[in-house]
Amino acid sequence: MTTLVTPGANVRWGNAPAQPAESTAIDTTFLPIVAERGPVDTPVALVDIVGYRDTFGDRAVGFEMSYDVVEALTRGTRGRRVVAIRVPGGPAHATAEVTLDDGEGEPAAAVTITAAWPGAAGNRLTVDVVAGSSADLRTLVVTSDDVEVQRVIDFDGAGDLVDQLESSTWVRGTLDGEADAIPAVVADQDLAGGDDDLDNLTLTEVEAALELLDESWGRGQLIAPLWTSTAAHELLLEQAAKDGRNRVAYLDAPLVTTFDDTVHTTWAGLRDAVSEHLVDGVDISRLGLPFPVWHNLQPYGTGDGIPRRVPGSVFAAAVTATADQTNTPSTMPIAERGYPADAGTNGVFREPVLTITAQQRTALTADHINVPAYDQQLGARLYGFRSVSADPMWRQGNWARYGMSLQARLDARAERFVGGHITRDTLAELKNNAALELTADYEAGDIFGDTVDDAFTVDVGDTVNPADEIAAGRMRGRAEVTMTPAGETVIFDLLARPIA
């Protein structure tokens, strides 16, 4: 049962019976990451690698998801958003700190300096207290790996220093003593005690992070690279469907090095487990969202000279975002090219880890298991973009994505009518608003028909708005659309004719 928002706008999907403002971006990629530094439990919208490095540090060995977010930013998004949320680490994660020296080699009991984020990277921070411009002033210099990253000039006491560090992205201060105490001039005070506890990281920490990506962040694609268990898949599906978020979840299968019928059977088992979860555990209102896409034919990505596996979820999210650049959000071909092999140092495609024949790929696609394939001319391509939904109306990925886009846009238009009068004129205006969106979609090719009338209908008449509904303060619109399918199979018959 769908819960209605009152007062407010509600746009719901269903299947039509058989026949004789600015839209919310759906190419945003949401992902929990494990990074060496940066704010935790705080979603951060990123549009380029510079923003990632400034916030979370560079790619680092041991933090494989740091490579994934960079891949998502460089392979196809082209200015679109990646919303990353840093998971702090395992339950025993800790933040590095140091209590400023009193000048005699002992803690001054005045100010404790802590890293602005938990993790072992905080142990690479050092603070120097140097003389200020007068005898009662000091300057704090913060370095990371011996490179200066921040300087607080001429603070006049411990309290002033703590205040000035409140917005620092590197360190924070805690007052331990008198606010007017003047820290001693002491160099090379190293922070210590930071720990990521990555060996004990569990889905509990990941779930806590995903909970913060609420509906206000809009539609998009949810991925959690390297989390390949059924429990992780179910968590992503729940989070994608929760509270009307209506996001697509891309799920990665465990990596294998060779492909055979046994692997196919294993992947099909994962698909079945998630399909059951969709039916039993998540109300998806027959939209077929969120839907998983498994990839295990992995291209390699580089960036620091080290070939690395690009998880399929990252690749799928990136090529989906690329397809959104034309502002026709349903345009997700069944086969979509990624960056070609000569794309540059970031995101170079190498030969795939697995070799899957065309026949095997066809069989996987028929089983709703989607894989990228490598082509010397086209680079890496995503073949198959199917939902695990049992509802044939939502089988193809472009239909699901179009549904997300249209729902968001109609929701924005319907919101304009909340609080207004319900009259014949306003009902007609509601119909015209919907028709404007659908006409644009028809002209873009997103919905199918020889004419506009074939492609969609919008009804706000007495059948949809009976007197008792209007008396209860509810105005309704009903739209039926025929979505344009993507060509899954292209067949061209070439016939040799005999000589006349």
C-alpha cells in the first residue's frame, strides 16, 4: 500500500490496461566509500577529481573504493554529480590527536589537536606552534607528509585557536584548560592514535552511511563496489527503494577469473535471490526499480600506472550517466560504449579479465545478467541492461530510467497545484502541464507512437476525479504512456540472388 503525502504531490506508477521545473537528475551516482581521509557521515557532491582529492585525498592502496569514485568521475559523467559518503571504517576506528606541549616536553593541558576526520592518515599530520608577531601571540602550522596544509596566524590564546579551527578541513581543537593560556613554541608535534580498522568493517557501517542519502538528494544510481554478498545486495535494494528514493541499484557479483556454465549458474542464483527479495521485501510498486546489473567481465582502469579492476557497477553507472548528456533521460541503449581504449591515463581500458563468447553473452542477457564486452574499435560496451523485475513492462533499463525521470518531473509540476482551488480550469491546467512534459518526451523519442495521441493520453475527467474525491480535497490526473523499446537484437538478412 502506497502512503500518500498530505498535503503534497504524489506521482505513482502502475501498468495501463491492454489497448485494442527542472527534472531531477538521474545520472547522479551515489556510493559509500572508504577513503583515507575526509568527513564521515556527510554526503559530499563531487563533479570532478579535484573536488575528490581536496575532500578525501588521492587514490590510495588499501582504499580500493578511492579508485572507484575516481573512475565514476572520469569515465563518462562529464560534469555530472557523484555523491560520495565516507564510511569511517570498522567499529574500532579512531582519530589521531596530540595535546600541545608545554615547552618542557609535557602536555600543556591547554589544547588537544585532533584530526578533522578519523583514520590512520591522521597520524601523518604534524603541528608546529611558532612565535607570532608579538610576544603574546602564536601561529599554528599544520603539515601533512611534511607539506604545509594550513596556517593559523597570530591566535591570542588557546580559546582563540580552538575557535579558528572549527571550520578546518584538517584539524580541530579542544580546550583542555584556560581559554587565555598561551601554548608554548614547540615544533614537530605529531598526531597519533588514528586507525581505520578496515579489517573489521561490516555492512552495519555501510548501512549507517546509506541512511543519510535521503530523498532530498533526488533520483540516481546507487552502487557499493566490492560489496558482493547477497546481504549487501539486499541492503542496496532496500536503500534504493526506501522512502520514495526510487533509485537504481547496480550490484556486483564476486570476481572470478574464468567463466563457465558453473559461474553462469552461480550468477543466476544471485539474481534469483535478489528477485525474491524484491518481491518479498521491497514494495517497488511494479516499477521494477531498483534493479541489479551484474558485471564480471571487468575492464582494467589505470591512473597511477597500476592496472586495477573496474567494478561493473562503476562502469554501468558511468555509461548510464554518459547517456543522460542529451537531456533525454530514457536513452540508455542496450549496448552503450564507454571511453575508447585511447581515452588517456584515467580510465584506460585493457583486455577484460574474463573472456565470454557472444553466445554466452546472449545467454546471460536472456537471464537478466548483464556484462560489458571489449571491442578494439568501440572500446568497452555495456551489453544487456535488463531489470530482474518479473513485470515485462519494466524489463528494459531505459524504460525504468524513463519512469524515474517522468515521475520526478510530473511530481514537480503537480506540486504547483497543492493549496490551490480545484476547479475545471485548474484540472485542465494540470492536464496541460502533464501533456507538455509528455509531448517533449515524444519529440525526443522516449515514448512511442505514429502520433502524439498514439504515444500517450492524459485524463482529468469525471471518471478520474469523481465528486467525492474532489470533496475530499484530492485532484487527480491519469497518464498512459507507451515507452519506446531499445533494440536488443539487430538482424540484417543478406540474400544472394542468382544471375538472371
